[in-house]
Amino acid sequence: MADSGGLTRRQARFVAALFECASVGDAARLAGISERSASRYLADSGVRAELLERQSGMLAAASARLVAGMPASADVLIAIQSDSTVAPAVRVSAARAVLGDGLRLAELYTLAERVSELETRFVFLGGVTDADF
């Protein structure tokens, strides 16, 4: 019998177990299935899609938490690099972190904007539909 996500109960238990265990074998045991069944499940497109969806959700949640903490982290690094009572090597390290991370963030933001613009142009030219993204 399949659940609302299109997976059987055993498949759903196995997918949930994968996020709790360090190995596929451990997840199989926790889900009450054989390792052979686990291998078959991992080859199933529905199981892979569910894993990807759950991973994406977890990454989105973790990313949101990290982004929310970035201003405080930047404040700490800026305070360290500006504090003359801190050892020079620590100040240089903080300055490098601020510069390096700031440049990477700016680069990623710019690339994301450019990719979005290219996708919009491609769709406009009739290359694909929005559903293909």
C-alpha cells in the first residue's frame, strides 16, 4: 500500500531512516528491511525523488538559519579586525575572512542573477517552458 507521497510504507520508513543513520545498512536495519531491498529502493526513481525533496528542504532550512546569523558573524569578524588589543595574526585572519567571504558572496549573488536572466531569455525565445526548469 502506498502513502500519499507515492512510496510504500516500507520505502517511506527507509527514507526516514536514511536521515537518522550513518550508513545504508544501518538505515535498512532501522526500517526493518534487508540491505538488498535497500539497494532496490535506492534504485527506485520515486525513492530518489523523495530523498532529493527532503534533502532540499533540509538544506533550505539550514541555509535560512545560516543567512539569518550572517550579520552577527560579520559584526564579530569586523570587531576582531578592528580591535588593536587582539593579536595581529588574529586580526589579519579576521580581515581575510571578511574580504574572502564577502567577495564569494558577491560573486555567487551576481552569478545567480545572471543565471536567472539567462533562464528568462531562454524561455522567452521559446527554448523551453517554465515547467522544464
